[in-house]
Amino acid sequence: MATKKKKSIPAGAINPQAIFTDKAIGKDFKVPLTPKQQDYQTKITAERMQAQADAYFASLPKSPPPTPPKKDEGPTEGPLAGGGPVIEPTGSISGNISEFGTGAPTYTAPTQTAEEIATQAETTAAAAARLDAFNVLSERYKQYGLGGLADVIKKLVIEGASEATITFALQESPEYKERFKANTARLAKGLAVLKPNEYIAVEDAYRQALRAYGLTQFDNDAYVSKFIENDMSPTELNTRIQLATERVTNAAPQVRNTLVNFYGLTNVDLVAYTLDPKGQLPEIEKQIATAEIGAAAARQGFQSEVGKANAEYLRSIGVTQEQAIRGFSDIASILPTATKLTDIYRDGLEGYGLEQAQQEVFSNLASERRKRERLTAAETATFGGKSAMSKTALKNLSTKGQI
């Protein structure tokens, strides 16, 4: 009978028949192995362990497979049986850690050194840190309305770029420049560039103010960018909105018409004209006040006599809309008689017309009042009785001193 030839084992490798003996473990695992010995040892060990596992599971009694859960039901067996939690998709843009520097867990051969194990752990930790950085940056730029930059962020994170480097690279992208386009105009004007969170906060403040007054036609990117570009504060925008609504949109038709006539505007453009940041707010306020005075004069029939220059003069000396309404009402009540008497006594007395009446009422000029009083006295002396001009006492509305 021929003797069975034993399989040759490389010198120094572990004998698979003695692999679990104390002697083998105490001796062979301490001897440095050649690559060929290592490969053989790993192969034999894996095969033996697989054979033992197969034999163990084959010896177990067979049980019927678990009943698959019905639709919308949880598992019927295991730790989640009986209605355990069902995890729904979150829609997160979080990446897979394998994309950031490591793969799925693999079997570690007994021959792996402590240094190699530590290196693998460091690699896994670094990949996890890159994944966290990607998630944080992606979520931040998604809030900016720049979710489309996720792929760019992922590429830079995998390449090991720092957050500062990534931020700079993203700011140079066309998508970022378009989203924060007013910053380019601010830079050209010598204004400070707003950080993304500052930019968005100002945008929100603008939009809330516009919506509060129902000015939704101006709640768009074009107008909001124009406000940011011209460094208009939310407080100033609120002031402009109040002017536009309370003193233009909701004003009497005469005010709007006078504003249109004095400054060459159109009714359609009045609100836009008030909100336009290119127009200086103090100048707009002056123009509206002038139109209010002109409208007060027009209501008393002096539309042609009280033009833009006249109304601007009255506004410059402090006449308000309320004063203009009262003043022109008084002037209208006495001017017809004053004009008639001026024609009668033109050879002996100074005349008294609209200009003199305005100087008396709004500038409190005593010299103009005396002209009116002399005409009144002449009328009384000539015709007797009471003068028509004395029926109405003119109210001096100005705080200026008498002359």
C-alpha cells in the first residue's frame, strides 16, 4: 500500500493541524514571516475558520423562514418586531463615508501590525471629519440658495482643502456672484462687501417692510439688490415706504397731480420714484412737501398763480401742508375785495394782491398788513359802514418777526 504523500508546508509557516495549540500560538506568531509564508498562513486560517463555521451552522436545527412583513408594517421578528421604529428618508445631502477616504470594513489579517492598525484608524477618522465638513458646508450654502454647489464642495473636501480655501473658491463661482450680485456693485462704489449672513438678513428686513405695506410689486430680486447696492438701511426704506403710502398713494388727488406737474413724473411711477435709492431721501421729502403746498393753493383756485417756485419758497420758510390749507383759505376769502379796492385806489394807495397776501399770512410781514388796512380804511371812508375785508381776520401762520 502506497504511503500518502503529505502536502508540503513552507518553512516557518503555521501547521494548520496545530494552529490552535498553545505551542503554535506561543512560537509561530512571534516569528517574522516572509510574504509567501504570510499569504499561506492567511489562506489556511481563513479556510479552516470557514469550514468550522459551515459545520456549526449545518448542525443547527432547520427552522422555517420568517414571514415577510406586509406593506407599511415593521419586521415580525427581531429587535424591531411589534411595530418598531421605521426610519423615513430625511432628504439629507449627507455623503457616504466611503467617498471621503475609506471603504467598508474589511477583515484584518493577524499579521497586520499595530502601526498599520493605527494608520487605518487615523484614515477612517480623517474621512469622517471630511464627511462632517462636507455636510456642514453643503447645508450652509443650501440655506444661501446655492444647493447646486454641493458637488464642488465635495470635490474640494475630498482634495483636503480647508474651509477658508473652500469658501474663497465658492465665492469665485458664477453661482455665488449671481446670488450676491449687489456686492460687486458695492465694491465698485467703495462700500464694504456684506457677508452672506449679513446680506440675507438685510434682504429679509427689506422684504418684510415691503410686504407689511402691501408693496409686493417691489418685493423682487431686482429692487432688493438695488437697495443693497446703494447701502439703503432698512430704517430708511421704512421711511420711504411711509412717504410713498401715506403722503403719495393715500394723499388727495391734488397732491399727486401737483407732484406730477411740478417734477415731470407720472402717476404710475410715483411710488417707484419715492423708493428709488438713487434719489436722495431729503430731496424727495422736500418735493412732496412742496407738492402739498401747491395742492393747497390749487384747491382755493390759485393753481396758475402758485407755481413750483412759489411753493418751494413757502416750503423753504417752513410752511407746512396744514398751514398752507388754512392760509390759502383765508387769502381766498379777502383777495377778491382787496383786488377790487386796489383798482379803485390805484392812484393813491399801494396795491394788495396774492403776493402781498402770502407775505402777510405766511411771513407775518407788518408792511403788507398795513397796505391791506389802508385799503380797508379808504373803503370805509368812501362808502361808510364796514369793509368787506374786515370780515375775515387773516391769521399770521409764520414764526418770523414782523417787519
